[in-house]
Amino acid sequence: MLSPPERDGAAAGQHFNSILYYGVGDIQAAARSLEGRGVRFDQAPHVVARLPAADLWMAFFRDPDHNLVALMSEVARA
């Protein structure tokens, strides 16, 4: 999924870009794998929405050019 920039332009020291969302089957495993490769998360995996049959989880990090990137996963509730 690709979202539009949340803000127009860039203030000094800030970077606003479209966010690229990667859907993954297991967000915790994906985050561990990326952390093992040196990725530092701005926000670790966390629930952002409670859907009827699942919870929507997201985690945010920045690429080498400081663009915001996200992992997302729908996790079924037991």
C-alpha cells in the first residue's frame, strides 16, 4: 500500500514522503529479521486498529534516505 505525504513541503530538518506499507504475514518475525540487519524502528510493532475479526498491527522505520516505511499485518484474534 502507498499513502500520500501527510504534509506538504519540508521544514528545516524534516522529511515528508509518501509512506510505503509492506504487508507481512508475521509482523513480529519480520521486525526481528530487520532489526537483526541493523534496522532501527521509530515505532515497534503495535496495534493500530481493532477490526471485526483481527487486529491491524503496524511498525514504522526509515530507509537509508530517511523515507518513512511501514510493516503492516492483520493478526486474527483467538
